[in-house]
Amino acid sequence: MKTSRVKSVLLIAIVFFSCLTIFQCQPEKDTLETRLREAIDQIDVINTHEHQRSPHELPEENYSFYHLLEFSYLAADVRSSGPAGFQMEKLDSLSDVELWKSYGTGLNYSRSTSYYSHFIKGFKKLYNFDALYFTEKNIPQLSRQIKENYQDYGTWFDEAFKEAGFELMFNDQYWDPFNCELNANYYALVFHINPLVMEASNKPEPGMDKGNIYNQAESEGFEINNLDDYLRYCDLLFTRNVEHNAVCVKNSMAYSRSLDYEDVPYEEAKILYVKPASSLTRIEAKKLQDFMFHWVIKKSIEHELPIQIHTGYLAGNGNILDNGKPAKLNNLFLKYGDAKFVLFHGGFPWTGEYAALGKMFTNVYLDIVWLPQISREEAVSALDVMLDCMPYNKFFWGGDCALIEESTGSLEFGKEVLAEVLTKRINRGLLTEEVAIDIARSMFRENAIKTFKLNKRLNQDFERMKM
């Protein structure tokens, strides 16, 4: 009996001290992640990719929660769940009850998605929104706050920009690609080059509507009759963007075509260009576009502009996923060793392929922009692999959103993902806390300053702020 009691006491003691050890260790783990997150929050973020649009550029005036939802990524998940989609012309005429009847079911079905989680984080940060989910009861109050803020969007944007922790955003104006005027207090210019490439195969014919680049050239009195004229005008656009301090060029052509670009000789492209666009075969049209992207790369090298390229998953509801496969760009990385290629979005779902390209090529950089919003858990897993694969001076972060609320949520999500990854690596004995903080500072700020040569610009901004 005595032996049995002793064994029982020992067993209880072992269980007690085991629980005590677990209890003592767990706060340390939480404390580590908290410390990392606090350090990350101190970084003035250089956001390397956005599509920010002020309300006057958008089709609505009376902004509510549902208007912001329409311009968010979450709208795609709501549509995917079954509803026919938002009808913007009806938003202002429907009551909150009617709007919830239309979209509440889709919102509820999307509560598990990363699009939903990152979207709500922006409101938690900027609006002190403390609910776990959007509901029929809490959306009307949120809408009232949004409407109030948007009465003076300039002031609201400035406050939100600072509260979120941004110092600078790279803004890709794909909807207005020839505009070089941006508010330098917030934005750096990105030269969106899709029109230069895609419209080479769409030379206007009599009676046809002119494409964007031809309309722009005509408005400036520039006549385009052959490939040489076209190249001269594209060269003029390059020069103009450089003079307005463009920090990079951007290719998002995976939404329209495949990312494989054949090296087409000038002589062949010149012959194809003079053919009526309507008579070009699909292969011939692609050859003209391929020639132009190679030309863009050469010009980017000449002007020392990094080349951002959309890879992987395509936003919205329906497209050809294979268009964005990162490995299709392999020939460009081999041919243009002097170019700086910045691949976007983790190449999802080809995240391993994406990481391998960053590891193989000294001139390939990885921007995890948008990956956490697509899938938070994939971002955690993939970023851990990427840090295994390549030096951390080759990473960037961007938000890829249209309005400040969603950009803020994207940043909160990105910080959360990185803090989790770094905590795990420290706990596995792969990093010290000091190096982990250096990785965060590099990804959210320092790498962009070095790669996109922002030192002079940031110093000038600092001097202006002191005045």
C-alpha cells in the first residue's frame, strides 16, 4: 500500500511539474512573437505595389461599406459563393436590410477565407472595429463611419496612411497608364507597360477604334505609321516616366496572355507590324507582343528600372491560370543578366517554383505582395521555404489594393504572417531574434530602398518634412 501511495504521489508531482513547465514556456513563446510584432510595427513601410485610387476616380460618390466591399478582393469570394454579384447602380437605392439580404449569405460563407480576414483587419486598425465578423447589425454603423471619412477623403487618407505605418507606396495606375502625375507625399510612380506590348499587335485600321497608346500619341501630335514610329513613341513614354521619377516598370500581362516571351528578331517584327491587325494570326500577334516585351526589358536596363511581373493566381472570377506560371519566364532571366526582375504574388500555386527561381538567379527578386491575402496559411508555409532558399535581401512586400482600408488590412496581414514565420524559425534554433528583426526590416523597407534606389528621394522627403 505504501509503495502504491508513493507511486501515486510521484505521478501527481510529475504531472504537476509538466503542466507548470508548459505553462511557463507558453508565455515565453507568446512573448517572443509579441516582441517581434512590436518591432515590425516600428518600421516605416515601403509598400512596393498598390493600385490606390481616390474616390473621384471611381464611379461612386456616396461611399458605404458595400461600396468598399465592391472594390475589394473579398467581393470575388462573395460572388464565388453564389450571389450574382454586386450591382453598383443599385447600392445607393437599397436599404441596409435589402443589401444584407443580397450579400449577407455570401459574406457569411466567406468568413473562413483570407480575403475576408485581411479585409476586416483594415477596419480593426483604422475604425476600431472590434467584432470578429461583419454582420447585419454592425455594418450600418461601419457604413456611417465610412461615409463621414469619405466626405474629406484627402484628410482621411493622410490620417489612415500614417496610422497604418506607411512611408511610401508604389502606385501602378493600370487604368490611366500614361499619367505621370502623382502626389509625391505618398506615392512613387510605376510605369505600367502593358499597353506598349499588347497594342503593338492591335494597330488601328480605318473605321476601328484606336487603342490607348494610339489615342495618346495622336493627342500629342505624334504620328505612328510603322514599327520604328511605334518604338520612338514608346521610347518617349519611357523618357517621360523616368523624368517623373518612375521607380520601376510593371507587367501584368498574365491576365491577357501567357508569360512565355519568344525572342523575335526586329526584321520579323517590322514586317508583322505593317500587316493589318485583323489579318494577324494568333501566333503572329503574339510574336509582335513578344518582340515588344524584349524591347521593354532592354529599355528598362538602359534606364536602370527593375521589372515587376505578375505571376501565378489571377484576381477575379475566371481566367486562364496557366498564363502566370513563373517558370515560363526562365529564358528572360538567362538572357538578360543585367535586368532586375521582381516576381509577384509567390507565384501561387507554384510557390516552390517561384522560390527556386529566386534561388537560381541573382537578378530575380521575390515580392510576396498579395500572397497572404490569397492564402494566409500558404503564405506562412511558402515564406518559410523561401527563407530557406535565398538571401533575405531579395524580398519585398506590397499590398495590391485600391483603397486605403484594404491596403491597411493587407499590411496587418503581412506583418502577422512574417511574425509567425520568424517566431517559428527562432524556436527551431534557425535564427536569433536580432536577425529575425533584420529580416523584417529588410523585407518591409531596406530592400526596397536599395533595389529601387530610393535613398535620394527619401532624404529629400525628410528635408521637406523638417521645413
